Amino acid sequence: MNFLIINGSPRRKNTWKIVERVKDTLNNLDDNVTFTEIDLIDEEIPSCRGCFSCFTNGEHTCPHSKIIQPIVKAMIESDGLIITSPVYALNVTGLMKNFIDHLAYFYHRPYFFEDKAMVVVTTAGTAHKKVGKYLDETLANWGYNERYKLCFVHAHDAHGYLPLETKQKIDKETTKFYNSIKEKKLSSPGMKALIMYNVWRAMAYNAHIPLDNKYWVENRLIETEYYEKVPCSIIKKIPMKIFYKIMLRFMKNNNVKQD
Ligand SMILES: Cc1cc2nc3c(=O)[nH]c(=O)nc-3n(C[C@H](O)[C@H](O)[C@H](O)COP(=O)(O)O)c2cc1C
């Protein structure tokens, strides 16, 4: 099992301490666990230029694709993603936000429906839950089936040790994350995931961006209320059938073009 760690902190300190405990826990659970580690600071990703090329012409036409696409490849090839950020000015770090901006095409063309991720956030005092929620939401929009969260204030004590309660929380959440990946069982999507899927599906149907339409059609995502390999009960699907029809009508009447 290979885990990809994308570190959004410019240093390996407080947030990394949590990651180290996660790694220890995974190593204790499985002798064959390996880690690929990416520190965004070392990737030197230039700022997103807002050229829209990833949306309209494809992600490989991004002026920074030579840096971004190897990271995406590592995400695709990994069995589990661990993504981290400390709180900076009540949000993720600029490093992390810039990375997310470069992957915004995954909102249009979600991919990771069979994958699971863990979010690690630390803060000195505030906004850890908000930032954890933001990362969780971002990953959900990219398709990630399950997200596990570890969000802490003052992760370690004055001597650099993690409090027992923190260690226990990390171990519990990491074990759940590991077992879920091992069992390869996919969770039924929540209402928010279903709604977002069907909003993008309707947008793709209307071919505002032809590339999105091609992606949704070719991958047969357009045909169903949710990615077909993910279990989704008829009780959830029926309101989505109606919602999708409403969205299609709405899109037809409000034919907003991206510019
Ligand atoms: C530029 C900057 C902005 C920060 N903004 C906040 C903030 O808004 N709220 C907060 O509680 N802590 C804030 N912090 C503190 C960090 O979130 C906290 O120290 C974190 O654990 C650092 O993680 P790291 O050691 O992995 O970099 C900030 C730190 C820096 C350097």
C-alpha cells in the first residue's frame, strides 16, 4: 500500500509531527506500507495565471503542467492521499491554495471516485476546523469517496511531545483510514456530493465547455445520478433524477458562457 503525502506547510514542524505519527501508525498496521512525500515548497509551482487553459483545452496545456501533472500522476497511483496544511491567516497556506487552484479542473472533471484521503491541519489557536472543512470539501469535489480529518490546536506540548489524547485520536482515525482502503469498500455519497455531481453533470451536458462534455460522455458519468461503481440507493437517486432535470432546464434558460 502506497500513501502519497502532499505537505502544504513550508516546513516540517508542527503539522509534520502529526504526519509522523500517522506514518508510525500505518507502519504498525502493515509491514508493506510505503510513502511518497511531496513538499509543495520544493516544487516551486508558479502562481496560477488564470488562463483557463486547463478547463478549456485540457490540463496538459497548463503552463505549469510539467510540475503539476507528475503530482497528479502520484495522486492517481497512490492507494491513499494524505494532504496537509497549517492554518495561515484563517485559511490554508498560499502554497496549498496555489496547488488547489492548479487542480481546479477536477471540479469540472472529477476523477477520484474510488479513492480515500486524509486531511491534516494544525493551528496556533483558531480556524483548524474551518480549514479542515475546506480541504475536505475540495477533495469531495474532486470525487474522493471518503475523507478522514485530523485537525489540531497546538499539536504538541512545550517539549515537542504529542499529548496522549492527540496520539489516541491520530491512531484511531488513521486505523479507520487504513482499514477502509484495505477493505476497498466504497461509501454511498452524501446529499452534498450528489448535488454537486449533478450540477456539474448538467453543466457538462449543456457543453458550456466541450472538453467537460467529452469527459463526462466518454467516462459514462453523464448517464447516471452518481459514479456507477459507488453504491447509491434508489431513494437517493430519485430526487437526483428530478434535480438533474431541473438543472438542465435552468442551464438552458440561463446559458452562461465561461469567459
Ligand atoms: C504566516 C502565518 C499565518 C498564521 N495564521 C494563523 C491564524 O490565522 N490562526 C492561527 O491560529 N494560527 C496561525 N498561524 C500559526 C500556525 O497555524 C501554526 O503555528 C501551525 O501549527 C504551524 O504549522 P507548521 O509548523 O507545520 O508550519 C500562522 C502562522 C504563520 C507562519
